[in-house]
Amino acid sequence: MSEWLSANLKELLRAEEEQMVAWRRHLHQYPELSFREEKTPAMIAEILHGFELDEVRTQVGGRGVRGLIRGGAPGPTVALRADFDALPIQDQKDVPYKSKVPGVMHACGHDGHTASLLGLARVLARHRHLLSGNIVLIFQHAEEENPGGAIQMVEDGVLEGVDAIFGAHLWATEPVGKVLVAPGPIMANVDDFLIEIKGRGGHAALPHQTVDSIVIGAQVVSSLQTIASRNVSPLESVVVTVGTFHAGDNNNVIADSCRMSGTVRTFLPEVRDLAEQRLKEIVIGTAAMMGATAAVHYDRGYPAVVNSLSEASLMHAAALAAVGEKQVELMKPIMGGEDFAYYLQRVPGAFAFIGAGNPEKGAVYPHHHPMFDIDESAMLISAEVLGRSALAYLMQHSDGGGET
């Protein structure tokens, strides 16, 4: 029975396209920041109730929503996840669905993720009698801001009874129609740091009477790059980036202190440990060598996204069925982070990237850009890849077995 649903999924989803676009554009006009989402989860829950799901839970892990579609026959349970938070960016696009909230916009495609999964959910709910197993729908808050909503939802039982999970990210830097997926690590551990250096200020004309925190800070910035070039094997990946540097108030005063912050990206746990250790040693040692003191606050954020082999293979096959062989690529790991990683630490699963760029529709800007937009037809592809992945898992792991 699931075979029929899989075979007809593309056409069933096309019938939902207009509604998906309407949902996405509404969300785009009324974005909400991480951990402040109120109207968005309420809207999602109201829509899910309209599908007459077997269960709709709100306030999961704080602000998340969980829906359950119980199949007509027993079988495994697969989770599908979308996120719905926005970013503190002013929307500069000239489009009818431009954000109506000053300083807040969907600049990463999360509105499209949510609309896509809602469209898929309606199709699956209407044909639940064909499912051999269950579908859990996870609508997650606060992906953009550490500690993220995923870990909160996991701790609140969102994965209870779940055997596997699939997720997807609309990716505007790849052309619409392209799908990228691969087994193993595909996104990095994401850690943040704050460094405070305390020297001794004074007059710029009398530098010998001071301990110049800016000079020390500049040396620290330069030395931190040796973590990648001299401490970690060139066959492994690590990025150390200082993103802010603040010091001083006047041009003729040597600043007594400076603050800088940044991020460290790695894949392997041992490289993550080494990078943290060396960063602290370099900062403290450099400051001491130059007569200052330093403090380091190091915050471990999202772990690496590691796709399991079997589920990544199912998702790869689902992508082939959705867009064809020429449009599917094995994804090369990127140093970005995603709290989907927390789900994968608990259950096997896979995460894919769905091309959403199209110059003809103005979807040419990178994520987190004030002109960011997507080709909305990518939502259909995302829904189909997720749907086919879930159906393939149910067929493969139900008593009847089977393939897509």
C-alpha cells in the first residue's frame, strides 16, 4: 500500500503547492526570533489539528510542536523535522511578502522548511491508511541560536518511540532541482569563544609605561591561526575565526583592555578537544608573555551532523526518484552547524540539502543576507525527498519489507 503512495507522491504534493506557497509567504511576513516564537507554533498547531492527526502536542521543549500520524498497519515510526525561527536582520527585498516585522526576517529558509513539511503532512494524513507504521512531525523552534531548540525537544520526549529521523535544508547557494546528501559527517561541531585581555592603559605618547592590550590582542589573533596550520593534521578540518575585536575609545590613548569573540569549527571529537585546549593555551600564554592577563570563556555549541549510512542511502535513493540522477550529488562536508545533530545522536537518520537558488526569481543571495529569498518550487522537492525517505524506511522495516 505504501508503494502506491510513494509512486504517486509527486502528483499528490503538486496539488498542495499553492497552499505551501501561501503558508510560506505568511510566515515570511510575520517572522519570529529564536526562543520568542509564539504565533508561529500556534499557527502550525492549528493547521495540524485541521489534518485530524492522531496527536498534536504544543510547547514541546518550550515552543516546539509535535504531530503524530498513525498508519493503518503496524510498523516502525519515522520522524520528519522542520524548523521555524527567523533572524535579527532587516528584510530589504521588494516583494509582496516582505517581512512586516522591523529588524526580523526569514533569511535562512526556515519558513520554507515549515511550509514544505506542512504540505507533506497533509498528504500523509489523508493517506494514513496506506502506511505500515507511523510518522512523527517535528516542528522545531530556535535552530539559529545556541543552545537551540532541538536538544530541548529531545529532552522533552519528542523522539519517544521514533526509530529514525530525516530532515532537509533549502539551500539557496545551489540551483533549484539539485539535491545533496551523503553518509557520515556533513556539518561541523560549532563552538564559540569570548576572550578578555587586561593590560595597562596610558598615553599614546608614553607606550613604555603601558601594557598595550591591542598589540597583545593582535598577536593573539595571529597566533590562533597556528591551531590549523601547526597543531592539527592538514588531512583534518578546523576553522578558527575571530569575528569581533573591541578596544579603546580615543586615538591617543592606549587601551587597557580588549575583548574579542569568535568561533571554532571542527568535525572529529579529538580535534575539537585539541582546538579548545590550544586556544586557551595560546591566549593565556601570549598575554602572560607580554605582561597582561587574559580570561577565556569557551562555549561548546552544536555537535557535528553525522548521517547514518543506511538512512543516507535511503535519502539518496529518494532524491534520485525525485529529481533524477544528474541532479543528485554526494554532499561535501561544510563547516556550518545545525542542531539537527542532537536528533542524530539519539536515533539514526539523515539530513539533505535541497537547492533553492534561481537568478530569474531573485534567489541569488547567500543565507543570512538581507536580500535572501528562495525559489519556492524547491519546497515541493524538499517535501518529496522527505516523504520518499520516510516511506522507504517504513517499507524496508515493516513486516512486509520491500524497496522503493
